[in-house]
Amino acid sequence: MTRRLLVSYLTITVIVLLVLGIPLGVFYSQRERERIAADLEHDANVIASVYEDDLEAGRVPDPRPAAEYENRTGARVVVVDDAGSSQIDTGDVTNRDFSTRPEVAAALDGTRTTGSRSSETLGVDLFYVAVPVASGGTVHGAVRLTLDIGDVDQRIRQFWWALGGVAIVVLAAVGLIGWVIARSVTRPLRALTDDARRFSSGDLATSDHRLEGPPEIQELDDTMVSMARR
């Protein structure tokens, strides 16, 4: 009976953990992607404001702010002029044509874009944000930030592992507490079983010590003691 009670406790705990943990993990995954998208879009707008004057004046922009940003976040920074030619690229050489990239083309048309796509040149899936660099209604270029989705997935996997670790700790705690509770519940039943076996063998000796346990168990113990005395 102790084992059955313990299995029951653990089964209920597993069901509760699954009901609560899986939606929490899914919510975190979605929230993390949304947060990264919002952060990248905010950073892209900041970088666009940094290079707005240079692109408007046709000057060669300083690549150091973009390089510092990549070192801090791991995101690749590409700044293009109004023709789509890269003026800054923290992941490759400059003066490359990015006008054929859909997200860059949309940014040069004045539209902000966010999404993910596969990079054939890099062989990885990228999360990107592209924003126009504009002033007075005129687009002078665009800023594109790309982040390896593997980095995003790594953060999500770490959260899932953390959830799994918490679940294991909870199961271990419930198992220990459940075992103690189950033993306390079955202890008076085992004592009653021992008394019944002793009575059936002809040993009718009784004790004045009352059995500890629920009222129903105590009532049954009193009945068996009275029976033995009679």
C-alpha cells in the first residue's frame, strides 16, 4: 500500500508539472522571440539614427559603433546607402549589393521588416530586422541586423533544461514527503494486521496502549481489542 500511495502522489505531481510546465515553456519561447525582435528593432533604429547624417551627406560612415554593437550582442550589422550598396558590414566586405535582399529592399522603400530566413551563403537560419534610414520623408539607406537563430534557440533550450531541473527537484521532494506520509498512513494498518494474525493464532494478549492513527483506525483497533478480551 505504501508503494501505491507513493506512485499516486508522483503521478499527480507529474500531471501537474506537465499541465503547468509545458504551457510555461511554450509561452517563454514565444515571449523570448518577441522580446529579441523588439530589442533588435529598437537597436536598429538607434543605429540608423547614428548613421543618418553620414548617409544623408554621402560620407563614409564610421564602422566602429557597428563593430562595438556586434561584439556586445553577437548580431551582424549591415548599413547600406539608398542604392542598397553596403557601407558597413561587420560580417563581410563592404560595397556589396544588398538591394536584392527582400528585407533590405522593403527598408529602402520605407518599410520596417522583421522575420527569419535561411542564409544560403552562411548555411544557417537568421533572425533579421531591417529599418530605413530616413529624414524628412527621404530614405537615405537602411540598417539590417541579423542574429543566428541558433543563439536564440540556445537560450530557449536553457530555459527548458531549467524547467526540467525544477521538475526533477519537485519530484524528488514529493517522493520523499510522499514516502513519509505513506508510511505514517500504513503504519497503523500494519500494526492492525499483526494483531489480527496474532489473535488468529490464539495469542489474545492485549495492551492498554492505544494505536495512533485516524479515528476510523482507532475505532477498529478498539473493536479488535474488545473482541480479543471477550
